[in-house]
Amino acid sequence: MAAEIVNPRSDAGTDGAEEPFDPAFALHRGGKMAVQATVPVRDKDDLSLAYTPGVAKVCSAIAEQPELVHDYTWTSNVVAVVTDGTAVLGLGDIGPSASLPVMEGKAILFKQFGGVDAVPLALATTSVDEIVETVKRLAPSFGGVNLEDISAPRCFEIERRLQDELDIPVFHDDQHGTAVVTLAALRNAAKLTNRTLGDLRAVISGAGAAGVAIAKFLLAAGIGDVSVADRKGIVSRDREDLTPVKRELAELTNKANISGSLESALAGADVFIGVSGGTVPEPAVASMAPDSFVFAMANPNPEVHPDVAHKYAAVVATGRSDFPNQINNVLAFPGIFAGALQVRASRITEGMKIAAADALAAVVGDELSAEYVIPSPFDERVAPAVTAAVAAAARAEGVARR
């Protein structure tokens, strides 16, 4: 089966009245996906093989050898895209129904960029226990689970519990996809300026899902130091208002023991990473170290406008497609899942994510420049490179099952 974009059926509303033309609404009318058979059903012989009685033989074989489900159903190449609609793009808590256009979009990106089938599942609950139990019961139908647009801090517990209780990959893309692409771009930016990750001190604006994951991932990859700021300032060990997630973060990060505001932490910093949606004053950007990097990834309004960032930074990246160096998760998640599914990995490890980031960075190759530290999502080399690297890392780390 396959997901595909379908043409808009009409610009007429349900009451027959003409609606003002809007290309976004036109594209979405009727949804963006359809189910497509991979085998023909042209006559009674085809029907008897695709359904009863032929299907009974396959069912019986799977009942005797459950592992055969991966060979004789689509399970080995299909991912559940699961949300509760509580943190959708920049829209916030809009609920499960309103989240579906985003989840459909995610599903077709899986197919377009990774060759992976995906099914959107918007759940009518925000309970951690209910989400975990629902996904566990659905898991036999899928080869992996992509958690999407679930608000922090619940997203951390949901992912952890599902990873502990399921034997298929569970991956919260808002955390790890962003972190993988950020690391790839940062590696190339450091290379461009003749530095390593270990030479860099980074400051992250935003202590939600993406900010926490990026901080931990950069530490695992060997960055010199990283501190994280929330709305009240730097997440530091001397603060008494921290949640358990932020308390853990404070223990892991901020070796320089910086406290106070984001702006004060930027003084002398090598890297700014924005995943908060706030605005950073220009004097704070100007106070960063020479040859600094500004990754202002909030959409649609970056924390630092590129025109301002370019006055002071050696490399500038955003989350927008109309500026160079777009930090876009679609560079990561299709290939990560394709590689994991290819070898039937039981989980996605830190090593697999680092392998994905390294492969993504390597695609840039000799074309590396300040305007090109990360490839385009439409570069056809990306998905195969990430897929191969993730599959190899899964085998090396002992989580591959074929």
C-alpha cells in the first residue's frame, strides 16, 4: 500500500456555494492520502488469493511462526504517526481532529522521501497512560511508531515508556529529528571554520521537547559545553523552580555554571540554537564570539532574523525554506525509519541517530560553504545515505534482527 497526494475535487463548499480560492485549501480538499493496493484483484482467481480462501494459508503460517508477519504483510514497512494534537507546529493545543492535516502531511513525507508507508493516528486523549496503552495495543500492526506534536513534558514519559515496553522503534521526531539535523549542520559549520564540536560552547533557547533533546544529543556527540534557557533564564543547578526534566538537564549541561538570562549567556558563546519562538536582541547576538553560528529555527519568525544574524555570524541557519541552510526534520526521519525498518531494529539508539547526522553532514561534501552546511530535502542523495548509515549502525549496536 502507498500514500499519495490526491487532487482537490472541487472548490465548492458542502452547501454548493463557491468558496474563495485558496491553494492550501484546494490541495487539502478530500485529504492528501489514499490507500493503494500493491497486488491486482481483476478476477475470481485474484480474489481467492488476495482474500479467502488463499489468505487463510498465510494466516495459519503466521500463527505458527509469528515472525513471518514481517514477510507476508506490510508491517515491516509501515509506521504509525501518533499524536494527541497538543503541540501542533506553532498552533499549540488544537486537538486531534485539527492535527490531522499535519499528520497526513507527515505520512506522505515518509513515503515521498523514505519509501516508508505511514498511517496518521490522532488520539482523543491527553492522558499519558491512555496514550501508552493505546499505542501498545495498536503496535502489532506496525513496524515502528513516530510520535508527533505531543506537548512536553508528557512527550518524554510517553516515549520512554513505549520504548521500554515495545520491541519496535519508537521515535519522537520533534525531539530527535530536530536534534539530528542540527548536529549535522553544526558539524559542517565547525568544519568550515576549522573547529571541532569540542571547541564550541552552545546556548539553546527553549527547554521544551526539541531543546532538551538537542542539548542531550550534542553532549553525546561531544560538544564542549551547552546551556539551555527557558522563559525564566538559564536552566542551572541553583534554580529551585525546575521540573524533573529540567532538573536532570541542569545536572547534564552548563559546565560553565552560567546563570541568569539568555542574553548574558550568549556573551562569548560560539553557537546560538533557537527552538523557542522568542526574540533575541541584536546586542546579544553581537556579543557572541567571532565566527559564531546562529541557528534560529522558530517558524515563521526566527528568533534572530537572518539579516541581523549575518552581521555577526559566520554561519546562519533557520527553519524556513526561503533562506539558505534550512534545518528541516524531513532530512532525518524518513531515512532513520527506513534504515531501522530495513534491518528490523528493535529500537533507535543514540548511535543510530549520530550515524544519521554524520551521513547527512557528509552529503554536503566538497560543496561546503557558509550558505550550504546542510543539504536540501530534495537532494536525492540524502535518504539513501541516512538509510544505509542507520542500518549499519543498528547492526553494529546489536539491535538489528535481519
